[in-house]
Amino acid sequence: MNIIEIKNLKKYFGNTKAVDDISFSVKEGELFAFLGLNGAGKSTTINILVGVLKRDSGDCFVNNLSVDEISKILPHIGIVFQSSVLDKNLSVYDNLRYRAMLYGMNKKEFEINLEYFLDKLDLRQILKKQLDKLSGGQKRKVDVVRALLHKPKILILDEPTTGLDPKTRKLVWDMINEFRKTTNLTVLLTTHYMEEASVADNVVIIDGGKIVAEGSPLELKNKFANDFIKAYKYSKDIFTILNKANIPYQKNKNCLQIKFKNTNAAKNFLVENTSLFEDIEIVKGSMDDVFLTVTGKKLKENV
Amino acid sequence: MSIQSEFRKLNYLTFRNIKLYFKDKMTFLVSLITPLILLVLFIVFLKSTYEDSLLSITQGFNLDQNIINAFTGGWLFSSVLATSCITVAFCSGMMVIDKINNASIDFMVSPVKKSTLQLSYVLANLFSTLIIAFVLLAIGLIYLACVGFYLSFVDFLLIIFTIVITSLFGTILANIIWSFTRSQGVVSGVCTLVSALYGFICGAYMPINTLGKGMQNFVSLLPGTYSTVLFRQGFLNGTLNEMKKTLPQEMVDAIATAFDTKMTFFGHEVSTLALILVITISSIILLGVFVLINSFKKNAKSQTKKRPNCKN
């Protein structure tokens, strides 16, 4: 069942087509990644979904309700913004408590829900601390708890782990994944981190307000990324064959990387030239390659 | 969504806003600049100036020092309260701070009505102002109890009423202005301007009677002046009545006029009831303007939001 459906959505700011006739749907319980450079239209789409921005045309449905009925939708949504929007002068506890009350929780319900996160995210010792006394990672954990405290059906993560150290990033993702398993939470993610997008169930790549590719990471890689044979031990005769067949390759310090259009081409080449290789692996192209192919732009350069 | 649930949200949001104001030391201090200036002015020269002025009027009469102390003290605290109820109201607003910190976006994506949020800002603003005003009143009463206390119960009720109505007036006026901005610069500018200017134009730093005729006519058009005179009456009526035991009625009347416990509007004396009505009606008009502005903004938003091709 689709929990989010967007049909022919348009949003222009003057002559700038921020979102230009996009359509996609998100299934209940899936991790959905929204990829694009800054200004591609990701945040505009999300802001329309949560009622912060008005759309010019098109339909948006969340949990089978049009975004025109945003007050009925908002109790089911939790959002982690790019930067913290909590009150820096209040304690972690007060911040979470005041926000929880907006979802109709009483103090007892709040305490029960909060207890779930305290040990999982190592929050117990910072609960009474003022928010602006916390590190970036700690603040982000509090943001995630704020978004999940009311047990939403949909969690929207707008570049949630930008600036976090790998340990905290993993901690945040572990908790979100556990929450997904136990509550069938749907996650709509925008990210610059390819490793986060590559574990998504489905990915949409947006560029200049238009969707340029969509599918599972595997489908996208198969369609838009090259495969590589990485050879660690090989005969030098291979270079003659490669040059003769005009197959692109790159010789690195540790290995020879040979580029093929797809897995079949790589497999056929290996079968034909088995005797030349001793130690190899076939590697699928990354989401970076997919992004580069479909947009002609490198994602990391823009970050 | 039930009214009870919305009321609970209003309650918590109001409490949050008040807490944020008192936790923000800078905002808190800026809002107390005017009473602090007054206190310094009082200690440095206002007390002795007004004592001398009083003694020059009552020359030849033996006025008790307690009455003089009560009079100058009452004048100081009426000034402090007349200004604080407005300046604190202007500087304790959380509406713009939430817009700057993007907390307003967090509230936009939370299931809380915009009207509830707006009301919470007004209520928090009002309660923060009232808390400070009542603390200042308590300090004033303790001071007067030490140097000379002549306040009657009616005077006390008048002071309480004036605190509430002036704070309400200041709060609504401030929130009308804050509805149109999301800039920290505008907030700081308006706060500083109000803190610096309001003391002069409401007659807190010097009696209105000492101003030029044109200025006197101008300030008599401002509702804030009426609340200042009400504060003067609340704090000084008891002391003036006590003076009547020692001084002739004409002299007491002259003191009352010189120190703003009486007010004229283009030559006509304004009664206490009229003073109360002016500030009350002004507050009601401002409240109407505030409601109109917010409903206009809401309607404008919902009209542009509605699209013909929506499913529901």
C-alpha cells in the first residue's frame, strides 16, 4: 500500500522551476531515498508534503489524505530537519516534553515513550542538560527522538546525518532501523551520503526539479552504472587484449580496474580470458556512478 | 481535535514561551533597561530633585519626612511600573525569536492550530510582563513600607488593575508589530527604541506638566499616558490625602497637578473613570486589530493553498 503519493506536482518560484511535474509513490514501511544536489527540489517537495509550502498544481496524498487536510496528516509524521529547530535555552527533557504535548500526549505517556529512547541513544545523562551545551551528535540524537516520540507512521529525514561522526551516524541509523522493524515505519530520506541511499528500498533522483531516475538501488546500478573487474593478480598479456578490444581500464597501485557496461559483459570477458587472471572480483558500480550517469554531475562535489 | 486537547497545548506552549523568556538572559536584561535607568536616575538625582521641588512648593509648612519619602518613592515606582508594563511586553515576545530560530517551522509541522500558537505567544508575553510587574510592585511596596506607607486598599486595587490593563495594552501592541517581522534587527531596534523613548513620552522620567504645551497635547493623545496617570494616582493618592492634614487643599491640588496625578485633555480635567475607560477601550481596539490581522493572514494563506484538482 502506498503511504505517500505524489502526482504531477509543480512548484515554481517566479521563473525558477523548483519542482517540475514530478510523480512518485512511497510504499508503507519502506526506506525511500530522495537524491539530488542542493536546489534540485528535494526540500521543496518535502515542505509541500508537510504543509510548509503551497503547491502550484498536482496532487499530494499522505496516508490517503490530501495535503489540503494537513492537520489530519501531521500527527502521523515526524521530521528531522537539516539543522536542529529545538529550543537551545531549554533542557533536553523540556524540549522533548513541550513538543510531545503538541501531539496530545500526557506526562505519563510522554515518560513511557521517552524511556524507550533513553538507553538506546545514551540520552539519560544529558536529559537535564541545556540543548546548546550538547555536541552536534547529541543534538541530532535529540532531534531524532523528537521526531519519533509520538510514534509516527512516516519519518522524514532531511539530510539527517550531515556533519555527524561515523559512530553517531551508525547509532542513529541503528535506532531508526530498529524502529522500522518494530513499527513498520516508513522513512523518506534526503541525503548526500551514497552509502545511506544505497541501502534504501527505493531511490528517486531529482535534478532541476525533475525526476531523472527511479528504482531500487540494484535496478539503478544495473541500468545506469558500469560493472568492474578488479584484478589483483594477472598476466601482463591482458593489456594487449584490453587495448585491442578498446576496453577502458585503470591501473592502480594495488589492482587493475577494468570497466564493463554490465555484469554479463564482465562475465563473458572473464570466461574468455580465465587463464590471465589469478585473483579477481566483479564489482557493481556505485550509486555515485548512477548519479553521475543520470545527472552528468558529481554528487560529492556539490556537498 | 477536542477543545480540551487544544487548551492543553495552549497551556504548554504558553509555559514554554515564558520559560524561554526567563532563560534568555540577554532578552530579559534588555526588557529591564528602562526600570534600571529609572532606578539609577532616582538614586543619582531624581529623588533629591523631587524632594527639593516638593519642599519649595510646601515652603513654610512642616511636612513629615515620611510623607516626602513616600511621595518620591511612590513617584519612582509608578514610573517604573508605567514603563515596565510596556517595555517588558515589547521585549519578552517569543514570536519573532521562534521565527528566527526556525522553531516556528517545527510548530508548522506539528498538529497545533496556528491560532493556538498565536494565542500562546500573547498569553506568555502577558504573563511574563505581569510576573515582572508584580515583582517590581512587591519591591515597591516593601520600599514604601520602609520609608512611609499611605496606600489604601482602593489604591492597591487601582494599581493592580492598571498593571493588568497596561500589560495587556503593551502585549497586544507588541504582538501586532511582531506579526509583520521575522528579523532580529527589527526586534532589537523596536525594543531599544521603546525602552529608550517610552519613559519620556509617558511622563515617567519627568512629569508631563514640565513638558512644553505642544508636547503635553501630543502625549495626551497616547493611551500609555493615561495608564501612567492611573499609576500615579494609585501610588500617590494616599500620600496626597495624608498631606491634606498638614497642607491647604490648594497646595495639595497644585502638587497633584505638578506631579501628574491629575491629567488634562486639551484643558479639560480627565476623571479616574475616564482614564480607565481610555486605556481599556484602547486595549480592546488593539485586540480587535490583532484578531483581524491574524484572521486576514489565515484567510490569505488558505485561499492560495486551495487547489481545484485536490482529491478531497
